[in-house]
Amino acid sequence: SKSGGMLSKLTKQVSKPWFPLVIFALSATNTFLVFLSGGVTALYISACIVRGPKKFMLCALANALGALAGFTIFHAVVESRGVDWVRESYPGVFTSKHWGRTEAVMKSGGWGGCVG
């Protein structure tokens, strides 16, 4: 079947020793291209399942470090260009109802609101 062949190809790719680097790169990129979230999550979970419990930590570490790298770059961009540049570059984010809710939670809960 077509889906079986596709699953077989995916399994071969995510089991490659270099695949955690793909997870790292996609996680970092996802900071700027939020629409990748579903794809990154699917690949991450697939890699963890295929690699098994012994190699799960490598995928988890690659995912976490990729997200950290992305947010570090984002922070540097905000520091160098300012918050106004970010608001102008991503206008849809700041006008969405989700952003309004996020700001309200952060204002009422402080850092705990950010984490939660």
C-alpha cells in the first residue's frame, strides 16, 4: 500500500544517526516559522518511537537545544532591532485573540503565567 511504503521510508529516515540534527534544525527554525510546529512534532515523535527508549534522550536533547538556539537567535534579533520591528514583521501574531489572551495570562501570572 502507498501509506505502508511512505511509513517505511519515514522509518528509514528517522532512524539515521544524523536525524537528531534535522530535529535540532527544524526546532530552531520553528521559532520563526510557527506553522512548522505540527510537522516538527510528528517527526520528533516518529524519531523517538523508531529509535526506542535508549536513544530517546538524544532526540529530546536535539529538540530542546534546537528550540533554545531558535529562541536565543530570536532574543538577539529583538535586542538588536527592537520590539517594534518584531511587531511590524509579525503583525498577525500581535493582533490575534490568542496573543491578547497570552498577554493577559502573563500580566496576571508573571513568569508563572509564561510557563503555564
